Amino acid sequence: MIRRKLALAVLLGSIGCNAQAANDFVVEDIQVKGLQRVALGAALTHIPVSVGDQLSDFRISQSIKSLYKSGHFYNIEVFRDGNRLIFKVKERETISSITFEGNDDIKDEQLQESLDGSNIRVGETLDRSVLTGIESGLEDFYHSVGKYNANVSTKITHLPRNRINLEFEFEEGDAAAIEQINVVGNEVFTNEQLLERIELTYDSPWWDFMAQDRYQKQTLQGDMETIESYYLDRGYLRFAIDSTQVSMTPNKEGVYITMNVTEGEQYTVSEVEFVGDMAGYDKTIEAISPLRINELYNGAEVTYTEDLISKFLGRFGYAYPEVRTMPEINDDDKTVKLIVSVDPGKRVYVNRISFTGNDVTSEQVLRREMRQMEGAWLSNNWVEASKMRVQRLPYFETVEFETTQVPGEEDLVDVDFTVKEQPSGSFTAGVGYGSYSGLSLNAGVQQNNFLGTGNRLALQLNTMKYSQSINLSYTNPYFTIDAISLGGNIFYSEFDAGQANLVNYNNTTYGVGVNFGFPINEYVRLNLGVGYKSSDISNLQTYEQIKDFYEVYQDPNNPDAKLNFETFDINATLSRVTLNRGTFPTAGSSQVLNGKITTPGSDVQYFKLKYNSKYYFPISRDHRWTFLARFEAGYGNGYSTIEGNDQLLPFWENYRAGGSDTLRGFENNTVGPRAIYRFPTQAPGVPGEGGEVLPPSQDAIDVSDRSVGGNAIAIAGVELIVPTPFLDEGYTNSVRTSFFVDAGNVWDTEFQLEDYESLEPKEFAKLEDFSDPGRIRVSTGLSIQWLSPMGPMVFNFAKRLESEQGDDTEFFSFNIGKTF
């Protein structure tokens, strides 16, 4: 067969193709050779020539361009065989896999996201022309962070069926070290004064691990803004950074940075004028503005004023105000007139409030926390308050919102809340080991968001070495539409004090309680409740501090019989909570004052008061560094008399300290007064009788190592909450690390030291003043808290700094299900 080739050259970009031109002819047949993945019909749809058409060089050129444009081919040749038109093509390869090697500074996910933007992904065809641009862009990124020796290359491995593997190989190298930073043109402030305010540094000591001595372009930009703000905040209104030079050392391992600045003169504010429409709040806006005449110009104060006015107008529905400050500079007398232009825009109303992410929680639970109402004007105060209230609920990890304008409506917006739920039910457990308590375990089940209703249901079954209990409780926080809550509980417990580091006695208790809660305002709440409790005390090892109490209630005919006490109590709790989150808060505070008193006619008549407060102070803007200060204090005592004796606080109601809930580093219940035992003594020398019993003034005493608790307690602590090392930022809301110092004491205000000072202590016994609140214990350590799927887990590592005789310490403790 005689073949005549069409000589036609068509070059598109960097991709070449070969064609041979010939005289015009009528096409009798069209063939496409080299197809593997692309169907013939699909290829023919991109060829603008049909059988019977008169073919010219121009029509052939159009066909080649159209085939290239389809994106399926990277090489095309055209031939003529008689009146037959033949296209010989090479298809683009399909990407079978994409891998990355050597990339430490950029995560695989970030790289793949960048490739997706260029349509380079598994299953797509490869456009080789794009690879060079991607390699160049990645190298530019490394250069921006100071890694000038970085190299990015692409390795292509061909596979059967026109497939390829793409492997991006990275040689990142080290970031260039900053050899020197110079500021040129500054006279008012020295280089040292300016450089100590920026992040980039050089010649740092070896021990300063936080020093930013590696060049990064973005950090330099931020440092330039920091220096500019430093001058503007001190009146240098004409300050400017004229130029910045970054020069590399020959080996590209170091850089020199030079900033050329013009300082200018200081300017004083001569006048502040407010212009525009201030929506009728002219006097208020002028009053809240911190700008004052005859003071140095302050750029930060100007920005703050604009934000303050914008937020103020946002409270009244003006969601998109424009506030701009225009300076009129007088260079002759170095003064500036500040003209604050205010345009509130249209008042914006809320069309609809929607929620996403609440897969378990009912929408009604979220809506009842809303302070921003649909149909009302949009108030940034109420939207933020709504977010804060939802965020305080213990079953949400994060809460965010955004406002979107309703299409075609300038004055209507939708407010869309996005929540991320966290486990609202938990299996609670605790594990501990101490020299007295040994191994202890407890377990329980709690659901803070029962069936998505926001109601709390808890069934706690605890069994440990010294206690077994069951407690069923239920709380409906919105028993009425006005947020009046209703709750109740039924409980039963058996407590063996001797196994809990306390003086021996057994207490079997059962009871029932009911309470109502009333909101006072947005942050303050009052709870009132009543309860009934029955306590059976047995196997009591009497000691001096409870001798008078015991003698009143014991059966003279059966001193070993158990004692039963029935009480009815009234309790009240006043709480104020401004915390920003219900779990792992980072800002705000909580204060809780609780009081309980048994009613007249109860077997024992006493009262107890307790105050608990926590204050969170964020140190960094992202709240990852936070300072926590906490304090709790309690006092209890009896009231009225019984058989001529003053009523006392029952010993089983005493306050106790030690353990992860109070003083970390000290074993549970070991901090506080000790039991005192008194023994009569005998004089030696009377034959056959073992000696004569001496008068009570000659008695001997022994002091137990076991605590009995006290009627007063004071505990304080400070914590520095820090980012958890080696943990991704995505776990910030579920893992917390803090360094702490705890201090406190438990004491007995009714203890009289003079009653025992004259008595002879037994060997090794040490009498202390258990009424002294100054016997403070102190510990310090590290705490790690994890909100796991099973429930909160707490790991404490503590070291005692101050302790008293009889205190038992523990270096490590671990709990599951602790309430934060």
C-alpha cells in the first residue's frame, strides 16, 4: 500500500506533535489508533471532522487542538492513507497511587489537598505540565520558612494498562539560621529595645529552646508589623519601614536581615470628632471612646475604639457597621485631628436559628439555651451569650456559630450553630493504691443527656475496700419553661471507716432527697431541697473527741449495740457560674455556697456550710495557657442541747482531706485531726493487786495514726494549664495537662489541747493541737486529664512539700470518671 503522509506541524505549549501536510481531499474514513482507556466514540466526539468533509490544513489543526483540549492525550500525530484520515495518539497515564517521602514540615494531608487543587489525584489522568509548577511552588514554600537548600522532585513509575505511580521526594534540609538582625535609622529606640519585642532572634543561648532563630518569611512580616505598631502606639504617626533586605550566606545556611526605618516625630491628638450616623447613640459612643485630646497618638487605642463602637452598635442589631478613623495631620505643630466616621448600616434581624452536629441531643435542648430570639434584631451580646450557655453544657465539646445573609434580603440573617457532641454518658471507675487502703475500685454509670433530652440520669454502684453504695438520681433542668429544675435521689451505702484510713466504725445509711432550682439571673442560681436520712452506727471504736457524744446516745444496758440516727434536713445552694465551657473551662469563674441544717426534732441537730470557688485566667489568646486559682472552705457544728450537753457535729459528718479531690499527693482521708485514747495508770508495788489505780489526772494518752476528720476545712490551690506536649491541637478540648500546687488543712474547732497537755503520752505518741488551722499541708505535681470515651480519666503525679505526723502520701494516683 502506498502511504502519503500529511506534513502538518502543530505545536501546543511544550507538547509537540507531528503532522504532514497535503493537498485538500474528501475524507472517506477516520481512524484513531493508540486508544487504551478512552473509547473510540468518545475520541471521535472531539474531532470536528466527519466522513465526506473537505479536509484542509486548517481543519486538521482544529482537530488536533480539539483532541488536546479533551485532556485525554499528551501526544498526537496525524497521517493520510489515501482518503483515509488516521490519528495516532498517546493517552495520558492514569494515576494509580501518590506517595510522599521525606516531608517532615508538611503533612501528607496538606500536600494531597494542594494536589487536589491541581486535579492530581488517584484515578485522574496526569497532566505532566502541571508537575513542574507544583514542584516549584513547594520549593517556594520551603524558601519562605528559610530552607533554601530544599529540593522537591517527582518520580514516575509506569505500570501496566497505562497507569503510573507518583512519588514526591523531598529533601527539606535545615532552615537557615539568622546570623544577625539590624535596624537602621532608629534613634529614639535602640536595637535592643526593638528586637526584644519581635519573635525572630539570633545568637540565642543554648538553653533557650523557645528562641525563634530560624528565618521564616511570615514571621518577619509579623515582626515588621510589631515594630510599626510599637512606634504608632507611642505617637510616631509618620513612622515607616522603608525597606527590608534579607541576604544569604554563600552556603545558604544563614541569613542577615536589615530593616531601614524612618521614625519621624511624635504627634499629639488635638481634636476628636465623631461624624456620620450613630443611630441615636451619639452621647454614649462619645462617652465610651477612650480617645482623649492633648495625649500622644496611639494606634492601638484608635483600633480599639473602632472595635468598641462596632461591638456596641452590634448589641442593637447593627451587625455590619463601618467605623473608620481618618487622621488629619498638621506637620507644623505635630498634632493630629482624629475624625471617627460611623456608618451603622441597616439594622439586621434574625430570620432563623438552626443547629447542626446535634446527632443525639434534641434541638429543643439547644433552643432553650438561646438568648438570641428569632424575629428579634441581631445582637452580638445575645448570640455570644447563647453560645456560652450551650458551651457550658457538659455534653458538647465545641460550639461555633456564623451568620449568613438571607438571599435577596439586606436586613435578614440566619444564625447557624454548629456543635460537636462529646460522650454524655460515662462509665466511672477509680483505681488507687495506698499503704492503708490497698487496692480500691469503684464503678458507675451516668448519663448527662438522657435520650437527648438534656436531663441527667445517674446510677452509681460503688464497691471498694471500705464502701459499698448505690445511688439513683434524676434531674430535669427545665422542669418548667422558666428553667426551674426538679431533681431527686435515692441512696443506700455501707461504709467501713477503718478501711478508709479513719478510726474504726461502720455506718449503714439510706435516704431520699428532692430539690428545686430557680434561676436568679443569667449566671446565678438558687437550689432548695429537703431530705431524709437514716444512719446506723456500729463497731465504734470510741475515742476522746466523741466520748461525750457517744455517752448521750449509747444504751447503758448494751454498750455495744448499734446506734440509729434519723434526720430531716433542709439544704440550699447558691451558685454563680460564668465559665466559658462546662468541661475543661479556660476562662470565667464559678462560686458555690452550700448550706445544710437538720430540722428540730431530728435525732442530731447540726448545720454545715461550704464554699467552693474556681477562677480561670487565660494567659494566651488561644486559651491554651491558663492560670487556675481555686479555694474551698467549710464549717459545721451542732446547735441546741441534749441532756444538758451542747449538740456537736456528728463525727461521720466531719470534713476530710487527702486524695485527688482535695489535696493531691496525700492519701484519701489521712489529713486532719487524729484520735486520742485515754488509759488509766496504776501505781506499782501493791502485792497481789497489780498496783493502785491512779487518779484521772495521771492517765496516759495515745494518739492514733488514723484521722477522724474535723468540723472545719480550708483547701486552696493554683494550677498552670499548659498545652499537652506531643499531642495534636485537635485534642485540646479532650486532654488537659497542668502543673499544680495544693495546700490546706482540716481541723477541729471544739478540740481543747489543755485537756490533754498534762497527761503522759505513750511511747512514740505525739500530741498536736488539732484545733490549729495553721497545720497546713502542701503538695505540688503534674496532673493529666483525658476525656476518654469511657469517661474522664485523671493521672496525678505529686510530691509533698509540707506534711504532719501521720499523713500518708502517694506519688501517683489514677481515677476514671472523676468530675472536673
